[in-house]
Amino acid sequence: MASHDASNTNVESLPSHVLSEIFATVASSSVADLYALKTCSRSFQNLIEEDDYIYKHVCMQKIPYIPWFITPQESSFLTRCKQSGNPESLFREGMVKFFKEVKTDSGLERLKEASQKGHTEARYVWGMILLCSEEEDERKQGVELLRYLGKLRCVKTCRKKVKEFLGMMWIINRTLFGNNNNNNNGRDYHHQRLLCGSKMCRGLQEIARLERGWPRVIGEEDEDEDISCELCKWDYELRQFYKIYR
């Protein structure tokens, strides 16, 4: 017992910024382990409760996208994550604001902020929304965002998570289909305009092959790599994005 106490004392003697990094690493793997740390000592509890940096890195993987029934303690925890700029928390807030509450601008702002903090699914949704814009500059920006995800080979993984999220709530915002209303703040979206305008492009044949379910050339997670034209690749992905709504 004495040796355990001595070990605790040695750890507690570390500088607070070092402890903060350690606890943030723990938080990024397990919320349960983070709360276990709080029970180790009063100093650990105080540091964890006061340090936004730790909550910014909390892993929210096991927390439902939309927690319908939560305790006051859980609500306080989620609020703290949001206030600390946790990327996953910002992504979830952005999804709810844009797709459920039809708060287009504030929803996009949260998705953009989460994307800039390195959240891949937020980057995917933001990129898809930009591809739906009538503004050429925004469409180009969308391609740049998705090009980065393409290099990471995580486009399909992002799509799956977004589909799962949207499947848990009633989708109200239909502006991406061109059904503009008073809540879209003047933004104009349209889902039929293609990035690649060439009717002779080889990419169109490759898209047709994928949609017919022909045998693939490479691994399932890299299905977009079967399309040689980059613009056709994102046209294909946009089709998959719209299928989520159906």
C-alpha cells in the first residue's frame, strides 16, 4: 500500500502540463479510464475538471450520436466537450444544426471548424455540401477537401459514418436537393450539375461498371480509385451521398 501511495505521489509531482498531456492521451482512448483517473486523487480530479485541453481530446466513440435520454451529469459532460472545442462534438452539433434544425450557416460553421481540427467525417460532409453549391469557387474548394480524404483512403469510411448518423434523426433540411426555402440564408444548392462535363470521359464508363456491381479491381475501401477521372470520382461520390437521403 505504501508503495502505491509513493507511486501516486511521484506522478502527482509531475508538472501540470505534462499531466495534462498524459490525461488527454487517456481521454482520447477511453472516457471510462479518464473518470477512473479522477478517483485516484483530489489533485487529479481538479486538474481534469479544470483543463479544457483534456476535454478537447475526449473520445466520444461509445456515446450515441443523439443521446435522447441522458442524466444531468452526462449532459454537463457533453456541454463541456462542446465548449472545449472537441472536434467530434463540433461535428455532431454541425450535423444536427444543418440537417435537423435547418440552421444552415451555423451548421456549416461547426462542420468547418471540426474539419479544420482534423475531423475526417466533418471534412467529408463539408466537402459534399460545397460540391452542391452553384458557386464555382466553392465547388473547387469541395474538391480540395475531398482530395485530401482520397489520399487517406477513408472516403467510404466517412460515408458510412455519416449515413449511420443521418439514419438516427429525421432529415428536414432538403436544400441540397434544390428545394430552397427561407431557412437557407440565400444559399443555392443543386444536385444535378456534374463536375466533369465530358460525355466521352472514360470515368463515366467506370462509374457505370461500379454501379452495376461488376468485379472490382482493388480493395473495397478504395472503390473510388477504380475511377480514373478525378472529377468523375467526386461525381460518383456525390451520387452515393444523395443515396443516403433515399
